[in-house]
Amino acid sequence: MNIPSNIITLIAGIILTMISLWYGQNHGLMPVAASEEATQVDALFNLMVTIACGLFLIVQGTLIFCVLKFRRKKGDTTDGPPIEGNIPLEIVWTAIPTIIVFVLSIYSFEIYNNMGGLDPMASMASHHSPAQHHHHEPMLAMTGEQSQLSLGIGDSPDENSNSPVYVDVNGIQYAWIFNYTDSGIVSGELRVPVKHPVHLNLKAGDVIHAFWLPEFRLKQDAIPGKDTTLVFTPTRIGEYPIICAELCGAYHGGMKSRLYVLSESDYEKWLQENIMAQSAQEANTVAISTAEMSDAEYLAPYAQEMGVNQEIITQLRPIQ
């Protein structure tokens, strides 16, 4: 039974399309998506994987078919037919990649624009003073004293946002420092409530660093002398790595921290506990004038730390 070649081509195209669509949604190449922005980035990535899988199957399938169909027969020592080319075929395989590139360019542009990456005025508007946010719930930390234009990714949280969190982030060799300026909390780890917009104001104290959240599909440079912003909304409670993605020195690989996405109640509990601990520490801090101290009084803490006591001191003899 001879099946027409166009029917075979149609069946092969359907099978190829189904395989590509399935693999494009089930490739498992990306980590868990933990933010609203991550779902948009993953949609673009899944489309690219789908197209790449289809092209791979077409190209490899054609090669395998040609190897089997047109292989040299046993005992055949003649030359192959002198084929010079096929203009319509060359136009097709040039036009298809061109169309694919244009589609992906437009789609990626739209996603980047939806994430606020192409709106510098959004970054400028997103720098508010703490006084402008006092109407938000007190459990949320605020930051930002600038009203200048800055670069970054993310739309400024609007008035209808779910109590946004504002944090100043300072990148130094080799650590990330998080400053919740409204509450005065300074931490080496970042804690935020789930489903609340998070606005990070990024700075660098020495060289260029890159604040990278793999599970959030976001990365933003921290540049010395230039503020940058990063805005995202976490959607999954959990613990996630914070990585510097810019070669910033000899110990660049160790510049890591953690992002903890907490429930609203857990975040409020953590915030209040740290505010109370910091208040107690400040209350127990007493300013001392070292100019009025004797040498023994000034050196006493260092002697105690090194294990030097009064008995050891009395056994010392002056050098003759």
C-alpha cells in the first residue's frame, strides 16, 4: 500500500508539533518559579525551547532520512548527481529563522516592558521618602530618600499595591548588606513577606556587583556611584539563594546570601523581634571618652580578651 507523500509529511508534522509542544512545557531545565516576574520569563523560555526542539527534530530527521534514503549502494562507484541548488528551498530556510527571530524579539520586548525594564520614569517615581509611606502597615520596612532618575527593572508599586516593602541593598566585597531604613534593621540576609511587592534600591561600595535571584528570574547590577532598582513580587514561601553574578574580586564565588520569603504573620513577628532586639542593644550602649581613661583602663578589655590577668602582670619584671 503506497501512502501519498503529502499524507506522510502531514502526519510527521503533527507528531513533530506535539512532541515539541510537550517538551516545551515539560523540559525541567529551569528552577522553581518563585515570583510573578518568573512566570513571564518562563513563558518566553518555554516558547524558545518549543521552537528549538521542533527545529532540532526537523534538521536531525532530515539528515537521518537522507543518510538512509540516498546512501551509496553496494558496488556503486559512480559520482552523485551534480545538484547546483534549489532557490525556493533556500528562500524558505532563510525566511523561517528570520520570522522566528522577529517573533521572539517582539515577545521578549513585550515581557521586558511589562516588567518595567523600559520605563525609566517608573524607576524615578519608585524612590520615595519614608514619610510618603507611613499610611502603609507598620510591619513593612520602607526605604529611599532619593527622587532622582535611576536604572532598573520593575514598575514602581502603585497605591493599590499590597503594602510594598522597601529595602536598601549595599554590595561590598564580599557581602550583601540589607538596610530596612524605616525600622533601622540591618541584616546580612533578606526577609520579605509573600505576595507583597519588594522594592530594592541597589548600591555598590567598591566595584560592580550583580544581584541575582535565579528562582525569581531577575538580575540587576549594583554600580558604584549609581543607584539601580529591582522590583519583584514573591509568590512562594521558601528559602532562595542570592548570588553575585559579576566577577568582583578574588572571593567573588563566596559572595552569597539568602532570601527568605515568609508569610505575613512570620514576617511581622521577625520584624518586631529585630526592632525590639535593636532597641535593647542601643539602650545598653554607653558612650565612653577614651581620653579620660588611664592606660590600664583603656587596655583592660584587650588584656581580658588575650587572657592576661593581674597575676601575670605582677610577675613581670622591668628589663634591666
